Amino acid sequence: MIWLVARVALVVVAGGFGLKRLARGASIDSNRLAKGPRGDVVRSVVATGKIQPITKVEVKSKASGIVEKLFADIDSRVRKGQPLAQLDQQEILAHTPCFQALYTGAMLHILRPIPVESLKLLAFDLDGTLIDSARDLCNSVNATLTRFGRQPLPDETVAGFIGNGAMMMVRRAFASGNSAPEDEDLLAEAYAFFLGYYREHKLDFTYAYDGVLDALAALKQLHDLPDGGGSGRLMAVLTNKPVRPARDICAALGMEPYFLNIYGGNSFPTKKPDPEGLRALMSEAGAKPEETVMIGDSWVDVETAHNAGAWSIGCTFGLSPESLVANPPDVLVDSPADWTAALGIAKIDLRQ
């Protein structure tokens, strides 16, 4: 796939990972800024007198602080009703000559090219990568808190606890707003209740992200074709969720047949980001670290890959995309549909 240098402007859809996106070549028209609280302000791209489609671009990490400062100033002036001077690329780039913006039709952000032709193992995280399970997890945590006489927490608070295993999620929920350490026996009892409740409600609202099944089918087809470039490539799941509900969910949502194995947080003595589970999958697949990629939505998955010497793909559509800012993967994707582009065999031209 050929990346083209974009001539676009400073562009942000406020909130989430999108806050870090910047590009060259045009100015910000203050009349186009929509007024509203932070998170609702939509900034439009203005180039050659026209509103351009919002384009996904990769931002060099050293630029992110300046982008934050610039947008904080814009937000402040919009809220106060102060006029905004025209902001052009000279003003922005004067302090940041390193800014480079790359655009691709598939929404990929390649920080380090992965040698896709040599990959033998694709290891997927589950929650926030293959499935959106946030609502069922939040409901189960709050049912547990209520059962033990605690106040339920907002869903967004509980969602921030997802990713390091069920026991850690329960521990963090009980510790929220409570300065005193919790009794370990109580936590063990609460964890057992959570597991039982979640086992019964794990599929109330959980669903596979749009495009996941199509992407898995396409990747499998690439593996099955003699000349597909993915010969010998296998897929697996490595999650910190307990293995029993993980396998049940994959089976119920039609994903299980695609995977060599599905390992959970209790499949090994350690959990991600310890590389033990990924190394076990590598051994089963006959894959070396440089022939393996870990695909997930949080820093935990990136660190797991790093600790195993493997490659990493971060998913900005998941539950913890903000954690990918400080822990950037080798490649970022904006949807499951982009996996096939990221893991296909097309050559990538990274000349800037």
C-alpha cells in the first residue's frame, strides 16, 4: 500500500485518540469552529477554500504536547467567546519542523513497518479488540458491589478497570473511593460472586465489533490460499479474561473456529503483559518472536508484545485507546476492517 503525503490541516475530532492528529498544508478557519464543551467541539479542515474530508493522520509523538496546548487555548477562547485569529501552518510549524503527516485510504498509522510476509502467528486480545463487552462487565461489577453493600459506579469508571484481569477489576472497583485497604477474604468472596454473575450475563449485551468476523474470515482465506502470502499463518486469542467465559463468548459469537487456541487470564501462572502466554502460543504455532504480532486495544497488549520480542498492532476503536498514546504500537488501526490491510502482503512505501 502506498502512503501519500497529505496536504491537510490541523484536524481533530475532540476526545479520545483523535486529539493527537495533525497535518500540513492549510489553515484553521475560526468561523468553522463549532461552539460547545470540550469533547463536543468539532474542528474542520479548511484547505484551498473548501472543507475537506476529515483524514486520519499519524502524528509524531514529540508533537502531541504542542497540539494539546494549542487546542486547550482554542477551547478556552471559544468558551469565553473571544475571537480567534486565523491559524495557519506557518504559525503551527514554526515550533515543530518535525511534523510529518501521512495518509492512506485504509486507516493505518504505521510507526514501524511490520514484515507481514514472514508472520506466522496473529494473537488477538479479546475485550476491546474482538468484542465490546463493556456493558456486561460493568453490570456484573456493579451487581457485585451492590451485593456487598457498596454503591454502584458509573460505567465509564468501571470500564477504566478493564484489561488486567477480572480479579484486578473487582479489586479496583472495591477500592474506588475507599482509602482503607479491602479485606482479602471479602475480595475473594466478591470475586467468586462476580464470576458466577458474569457467567450468567456475559452475553446479555456483548457483541463482536462490526467487521471482526469479516476480517477474521479474510485473514483465514489469506492463510488458506497457496499464493496468498499468509501460508502457515495461524490466529489465536490471548486475553486476561478468565478462560471459560472467553471461550464461551468466542464460540457464541462465531469466532472460535478461526483460532488455534484461546487462552485466558487463568490459563497460566501469569497474565499479560507478562509474555508467558504469548510465548506458549508461539511455541504451539512454531513461530519466532519476529514472526508474531499481538493485536489489542491497550498498553497491556503492546507491552506483552514488547516483552516477548514480537510486533504489535493497536486498535483505536477499543476500550483503552488513550493508553496507546504513551505506549505506541508498531501499527495503529481504526477498525477491524483495517487488519486485512495491515496484515496483507502489499508493499508499503514509507518514504517521507
